[in-house]
Amino acid sequence: MTETGHTGAYIRGAYTGTPNRVSKLLKKQKGICPQCKQHFTPEDLIEVDHIIPKSKGGKDTYNNLQALHRHCHDVKSKNDYLYDWLDNGYKWKDDVLTVPMTRD
């Protein structure tokens, strides 16, 4: 399911005029799209994305969700099949996605 919304106005810690789940994600992300690193504007269409797709073992929890611009979501989704998250050391522990440590 895709959830979309406009950013609306930011008032006292809440994005008014947006679905609750989108508003929470925008607040967590400080109003920035993690894909393109640009701030959301009131005119933007926003979609909720599973960081690790459900088809690849991703969960439907806030820790695995992010708000993306619609066009950024299209690009990410188109390339999701190229990367197998769980085969690259990422693991779920207590509904939190853990990232493998790397050494240079």
C-alpha cells in the first residue's frame, strides 16, 4: 500500500494536513528526503517507503519506513531488486534494523 500526502504546514512539532504516519516520519527525518537530501515543500507529493522492501524481508514498522518524494520513491523502488539487504549483513533485532560495521 502506498500512502501519499502533501507536507502541509509545520506548526508546533506537527505537520498539519498530512496523514499521521507521514507526519511522524517527516518529523523524524527533520523534513528531509533521505534519497535526494532535499527538504520537502508544501507542494511535494510524499510517499511512505519500506527501506527494506517487504518482499525482501522488511517489516512494516516505523524503523523500516521513510518518507520520500514520489519521484525519489519511484527511483528507489525501481532499483530495490538489485540489492539483497539481508544477504549483506543487515539484520532485524527487536524490530530495529542493524547495520554491519565496516572497517577501512
